[in-house]
Amino acid sequence: MKDYSLDTEVRKMLENFYTMSGIRVGLHSLNNEIIGEYRHIAPDRRDYTFCEMIRYDHPADFSMKCFDCDINAIERVRETKKTLIYRCHVGFMEALVPITAHGEVFCVLFIGQIIDENDSAMTKARVRDMLDIMKCSDEVKAEYTAAYEKMPVLSAEKLRAYVYFLEISAQSIYDNSHISRLDVSKTEQFRYYISRNLCSHITISDAAKNLGLSTSHLSKIISRDMGTTFTQYLTQCRMEEAKRMLRTSSQSVISISLMLKFNEPTYFMRQFKKYTGMSCTEYRRTVGEAKGGGS
């Protein structure tokens, strides 16, 4: 990620933590972009975690809910500057540990998703009910169940012990300059605001008010620091999100366009082709062929 510089010591720490705990750990920016992580998202569905599989198959029901859950938790950590252990919308345990500089949170260590061993029966029942509601075939339900059974199971006490280790690691990361933020500015705050509002109707006035700036001042910052305009940047971010959704879901083009607040799907399709050089259908097919090795 271009706003951050990450050295090998941090990557080694992430890998060692996963080896020790079996829990996926990531370093995330405040807009929930992954700076570094271990374990990496598997390229083969057979190796997907339960959550990766559910998000891929049911983006409308889960991808946005998961993203909103993560971004809301990050916002709480940014405001409180304190570690947060919480339950996601499905009921799995997750934790965020802030990394601060000059009194401000600039990224977080994220771990999850974990089954609480003291609540495992109820969690399993919730997941079973969820799969019943989704009306999965027996084959797909078996896939989900197998992935669920591989999830880490911990007591809340053991999770807190791992979190304590991460808190020490977070302080070490900052004290030893293992990660540095290359730009601390209104520009990053603007990017963060846009990332949280891709699925909302927003204007430059809304963004300026959120950042405590005048509309003209924000326009100058966007032009000077990013070489673009508000509308161009918002469209670019929505196109990147559309690409992600086309890659990772079977959601229809019309659904994606409406979710990203393009009221006219035909306009969205024109913008997508202008941005990528391909139609939505061509892009999805090309990505699918690449994943399948051209078969």
C-alpha cells in the first residue's frame, strides 16, 4: 500500500503470530485496506476460510456487512485509541490493536475470526440456522461446515493473552520504526471518508464538512496532492470496488451499480468500460479464466 512503508520485521512478526496461534493476523489502514497480513487469502476455494467462502458466495448479505462491521470497529479504536475485543455480526470474536504515532492512531493490528469455546454450541447453532436460511444444497452446506470446523476455537481469556502479545508488538512496531506513514494529511482523511461512503450518495460539500474544510479548500487539496477532482476520485474508487465485487461475487451488474449509487446501470457500464477497457461481463470472464488457469 503506497501510503505506508513496511519492513521485514513486521512481516516476520505477522507470520510468527499465525504460526503460534493459528489465527489470521493483519495490519490494516484506517479505511480497512490491508497493509500486510498472514495468512494470505487463499487462491483456491478449497482452502478458503469459512468467512471467505461465505463472503464470496453471498456478497450482498455478507461482504458489505463484514466491511461495515470492520470499519465501525476501526472507527471506535481510532476514537478511543484503545484495544477493542468484540463480536462480528455473525458472532465470531475479533480484536483490533491500535498502532499510534504522536497520539493518533494511524493503523491497526487485526485478528479474527475466532469461535469462543465457551459459546461454541450456540455459535454453531447460529451458523446452522444461517445456512438453513440461505437454502444451501447439501454439497455446499458440507463445504461450509468443513470450513467452519477448521476455524480457531479459543477461550476469551486466551484471546486476551494473544491480544496482550499484539499490544507489545504494536508498541515495538512504532518504537523501532518498522512501519512509517508516508503522508499524514487531510488527503488521507479524505480517502478514508470516501472509502466509508462508496455506497452512499455524497457530494464534495459532504466531504468538506466532514473534514472541517470549505469546499474550495478541499478542491485545492485534492487537485494539489492527488492530481484529480472529487468526482474523478469518487468514480475511480467506485470502479475499483466494482472490480472487486465482480471478481469475488456472482452479484449481477445491475445490483453492483445500484449498490455503488449509480442510478442508471447503463451509465455505470459505460464508466466501467471507460475505466477498464472491458465491459463488466468481459472483465468477470477474464478474471474467472485467470483464476481457473485458462481452463
